[in-house]
Amino acid sequence: LLAGKCRIIQNDYAKRTFYGFAVSKGDHCMPLNLSQMSQGISASVTLKQNALVAELRAQGLDVIGLGAGEPDFNTPEHIRDAAKKAIDTGKTRYTDTSGLPELRRAISEFLKRDKGLSYPPSDIIVGTGAKQAIMGALLAILNPGDEVILPAPCWVSYPEMIRMAGGVPVVVHTTAEQGFIPDIQAVAAAVTPRTKAVLLNTPGNPTGAVWPESALLSLGNLAVDKGFYILSDEIYEKLVYDGAKHVSVAALSPDIFRQTVMISGFSKAYAMTGWRLGYAAGPHDLIAAMGAYQSHATGNPTSISQYAGLAAITGDQACVADMAKAFAARRILMLDCIRQIPLLSAVEPQGAFYIMLDVRKLMGKTADGVVLQDSGDFADALLKKCQVAVVPGEPFYAPGFCRLSYAIANDKIVESMRRIRVFVEGVIAG
Ligand code: PMP
Ligand code: GLU
């Protein structure tokens, strides 16, 4: 059975045949180098930023981190209690590799109630964060060289995930003036016979853009017309402001539904980033393929996190609304502060918890003897001089912008904006 896929090696000692990979030393061995895939992948800049801030703080520096893409709130108490109970009652064993049946049932009911989407629990997979769900979906659909259309600016992990799955990211750039939402003609122009999917993220990281229903419908119809999947990352779905409405593209027509993988998770809505719990719902065969991959790659997501997730999704949703309300107020506060800083401006976001700070007017000016040539120079100089950490836009395909997270306390927002103002005034003064 295995002979077609593995080398058969002879064990001389036992004179028996085993199936496996040759491990003998000899001149026929491969050189000890890394795979081409891993040589082309860089580590997540957003997570590196978090680590850098932690390191600087450990050195005693008073750094304010606007880089972290995670809620600063503690996970709500009833969710933490459910996890403690799971530990104490022995819910610490392997579960169904695609997630606890009761959790998938609860997600199925939630999706029906919340987004009008009908997925049976068997068409839902729970994984180790939305990250694993996205990676699993890409691995399930991509052959080497297949293309995935990526409206940008986009989250730093998307292009790397596509490459890790053997695909080719095809970036469709958008501008602040377009509200970071592409014209459907630009997306259509990027379609080739190799197009396998579009990777959509609304509300979006890093822009906070929320796609209106009309744009989603055009994209969905294009996918149906040309025959490619839509991977719809909706992890920030609960964080929308100013009357903006989150719509799932999968809800727009039965044809679109059949070609969409809807991805979400617990990290942002329930402040559960460390618990590593996310999910995908989609076509039966695709979710089954993701399940087969997951059964080998990681097995089930942590049992304790799954019981916590069950309490989150079936429990009182007031905690979600309370956190969203706090983010809404912080968004206004940060935008107001930015408006008072000369030469800087911001694109008003409608969702998530990020603001794109436009630093283009500072380019060519000098900070501490360094000519600022890109947003990375701005971010470096700001951190060095004023101990405020922001993420440069280049890795998000947003040159000339920095991403600021307002998932921090009000006083920190005010103080960080004061420091940025002092920094900019210093640059202007020369
Ligand atoms: N999608 C987007 C757009 C994100 O910003 C994040 C941030 N972590 C994720 C997916 C992954 O979330 P997690 O793996 O924590 O569920
Ligand atoms: N998604 C968050 C961010 O963009 C968390 C870090 C990560 O996973 O990239 O900052």
C-alpha cells in the first residue's frame, strides 16, 4: 500500500523489509540545507514587534506599544471559569481532531443566528487559531503555482501563508483614496487561468476597511463567474463602528456560498488571542480535506481552549459588546489626537482596531541625522527617540503608512500621541 509513496528499505540485521525513509549516512545523502520554501519565508513582523517591545520593557524602557494586534482586555471571567472547570473535570484528553462536536454544533447555531449562514457541524472545522484555519484552507485548495488574489494593504501573514502552501500571491493594490477597497475591474484584471481563490478580509487588518455589501456581491459574482474560491477572513466581524455593518460574502447568494470558506475565531471578539482557537466553515469536501491535514499536522486544538470557546459562544454576549464599545471610544480618541499633529493624517477606519497613519509628508525630512525614506525609518526613529512602537506599512503593502493599534488604554493612547507630536515637531524644526 505504501510502496508507491515511500522508499522501501532493507533492514540487514533482521532481514526484514520495512517501509520508511532512508536515513543511512553516505555520499548519496542530500546536503544539509533548508527547503526553498522556508528560505523564502520571513517571520511575522507583527509578532516580532510584540517581542521587541517586551524586550525593551524588560530592559527598563517605558515603551508604549501600538503594534500589538490583540485586545488588551483579560478574557472574560465566565470563559476563564469554563477552562478551569475543564481542567478539573478531566477534559484534558484528545478530542475529535476537527473540534468537539458540541463546539461545532454551537458554532453552526451561531453562524445561522448571527450571519444567516447554514452550515451543518460536519462542514465546520475548529483549529488552532484562525491562522491554522486559513493555512489549512490554502493547503486544501492550492497546487504548486496556483494563484491567490490578495487585495492590499493586507495582513502580513497572508502572502507568506500562500507561499507556504505552494501558491503565488497576486496583489491587487488599493489606495487610501479608494477607502482601501478595490474596484472590481482591478480584481477581474488580476484573474488568470491559474487563479484558485481570492483572500478577502473584512473588517480588514491593517486598514480597518469594511467592505460594503455591493462590493462583496460584485466580488462574489466574479468568483462564481470565473470559478474560484473566496476565502473570507471575518475575524474582526464584531468590531465595526459608525453604523458600518459587517456582511458575510457567503450570505449573498447560494452560488457564492458554495464557493466560500468563511473563517473566524475567538481571539479578537472574546480577547482570547493566547488560547489559539479559530474555525472555518465551507464546502463539505474542502472542510474534510482540512480535517485530514489537521489530523496529522496538529491534531485537535487544545481541549481546554475548546471548552472555553464553547462557554464564549454559548454564553452572554455582553462582554463582546462592551469591548467593542471601548474600542469605538478609543478609535475616536486616537483619531482626534492625530488630527492635532502637524503633517500627519489618518484614514478613518470603520472596523477592527487599527488606524493607518499617513506619514508621507515626513518623507525626505531628517530625524536625528537620519533621512526618513520610508515608514520603516519613521517607525525606527520614533521607537528610538520617543519609545513608541508602531508597525511600518511596507510589510502590509502600505508604503508611506504606519499601522497603529488602539487596543490599549486611553491614557496610553493620549501619552503615545503626545510623544508622536513631540517627535514630529522636532523633525519639522530640523
Ligand atoms: N486574520 C487576521 C486578519 C488577523 O489580524 C489575525 C491576527 N492574529 C488572524 C487572522 C489570526 O488570528 P488567530 O490565529 O489568533 O485566531
Ligand atoms: N493579527 C495580529 C496583528 O496583525 C496579531 C499578530 C499576528 O498574529 O500577526 O498584529
